[in-house]
Amino acid sequence: IEQNEVKPGTSFNCNLNLYGEPGDDKGTLSFGESFAQSCNYTFTSLAEKLIKKDDSVIENMAEKLGLTQRAGWEGKLYREDGFRQLY
């Protein structure tokens, strides 16, 4: 959406799996319907388009979402000085 790749009226063939091979039998769906129905092909096809424009688009979005940073609390806890919730 930020890259303006999803335009009103755009539809996706959700009879395909995330590799573009025959798979789910969900029909042709809009972006919103694809999201609601978990149509993986919609999102892989959009990712492919975005990667052609910027090959680090996935990594950049992951960073914006905080997915590349450590998660959870860390600090001194009882007898362990370097406790981290998620190692």
C-alpha cells in the first residue's frame, strides 16, 4: 500500500499457492478479500513486484516493524545478570 502497488479494483488469482502453482480454490479476490482469506499468492506476487524496484524492501519493512531488533525484557534477574526473555 505504501508503494502504491495496490490500486482499487486490483484482483489476485487466489487459486494459486504462494509459488504460483495450482493450490487453494479461493477464486479471484480483491486485496482486502485476499487479506481476509489469507491468500498467500497475493502477498508473494506483491513482494516480487516490490523487490524488482528495491531488492531490500522486505528487510527495510521488517526493520520499520521492529522485527530485526531483540524482543522482550532483559536485565538482572535473581542470580542471572544477563537474563533475556528471548535468547
